Amino acid sequence: PYLSRAIRCGRHRRGQMGTVSFSRLQRLVSAYLDEEAALAQRQAVSMMRHVWTNYEQRAFGKDELRPVSGIGANNWGGIGQTLVD
């Protein structure tokens, strides 16, 4: 829902839209994509930390963490499949 910080409203008067040069547009798009990539990376790291922390606390050494009960289970031979995966 938030607009990128890279794209700002240009100066324009009522009824007039400013034109954007192609090179400026390329820079804006590049900055926007870089910002979106950084956001996606932060979200992915946050999700992995959340998953790993819960696995570590509730089922470390087990094959899997059951999502509803929150307990570990050995359904793959007890080799710590989540650790291997």
C-alpha cells in the first residue's frame, strides 16, 4: 500500500503534468526495483528467522514441526530431516 520513496510527485501546476525524461524514468524504476528487492529480502530473512526459532524451540532434532499442535514428529526415519533440508 505504500508508494516507493523513489517516486515522488513532481512539481506541476493545476492541469499540467510534468514530463519525465527517459533517463530519469530509468533511474526511478531502478530505484523502485532496488527498494522492492531490499524489502523482499528483509521479509524473507524475517520469515526464516521466525520459522527457525520455532523449530529450534519446539522440535529441534525431529524430522518436522507440526503446524497445528506445535510439536515435533519423526516421520522420516528420525534423522532430523528439517535440519538436513
